[in-house]
Amino acid sequence: MDSDSDITRLLGEWRKGDEDAEEALVPLVYDELHRQARRLMAGERAGHTIQPTALVHDAYLKLRGANVDWADRTHFFALSARLMRRLLVNHANARAARKRGGGDARVTLEEGSAQGTDTDLAIIELDEALQALRNLDPDKAQLIELQYFGGLSVGEMQEYTGLSSATIGRHLRFARAWMRDFMESGTG
């Protein structure tokens, strides 16, 4: 049996309460979850306060507590990508709020050093564009999440969505152009 089939089988057994299945699942999914986290954080500044490993662990804890009837491996990784993106956005929003004077006053050892406000704002801006696209066309927004945040191939997206590769390609081209216009102009 191949790894994809093993993951799908173990997800089903885990969902039914088999703790041994969860234990067997972790080593099979951990590397891919870590790749997703690194991909999501590729554009982040050095010294980011959340590291890929911490992002994976936070997402896994949420996945572990989720009441989801896992369809298969693709479904698991699509949801994990969405959760990791949401965790990064929440982290960026919290940092941006602190920088605007919210929360407690902070003193650092490197007073006056830049702390990546541009990166936090870029994450927030990207999330706003994705949310606006979701309001316009949820299917296209989902494809962006699956490809860019989940790292799914066109074949995996076909399997997950039931769309043809040609339709996926058209939808992704539209979604990328729409999001670029939204982010440049601030409106869709």
C-alpha cells in the first residue's frame, strides 16, 4: 500500500477514535505539514516570532481537535493549509495591533530595530484579498488556497474539487489577476 493510501486509511481510523492510527499518522504527515509551513513562511522576514515548526504544531493541535470527517489525504492537507494561513494572519493582526499601541508597552534589547511591519501588513493584505475573492467566488478562492498555501498539484486539486485541469487553470489565472488588481488598487 502506498503512503497516500496509508494516510487516507489512517485518517479514517483516527476519526473513529483509534489512537494507534493517530500515532502512526503523525510521521506520515509531519514532513508535508512542515513543507507547507515553510512554503507559507518563505516570504517572511528573518527572525519571525513564529517558526515553521511552531506553526506546524499549532495547526496540528487544531486539526487534532477538529470534528472533521476526513475524506482523504488531500482533504487533510487542504484544511491544514487553511489553518496555517489563518494562524499566520492572526499572528500578523496581533503584531500589527501591538504596533498601533494596543496591548502592553514592550521594551526590547534592540530598541529601534525594524520588526517587520511590512511583512505583517503584506500577510494581512493578502488575507483581505483572499477574503474579498471568497466573497466574489468561493471556488476560485479555494483553488488559490489549495495551490499556494497547500502546495497541491493540479492533479490533487482535480481529485479534491472534481474540476478538470483546464477549468482549474482558467480559474487560477483569473484568481491571480483579480487578487493582484485588488492588492494594487485596494478594491476588487
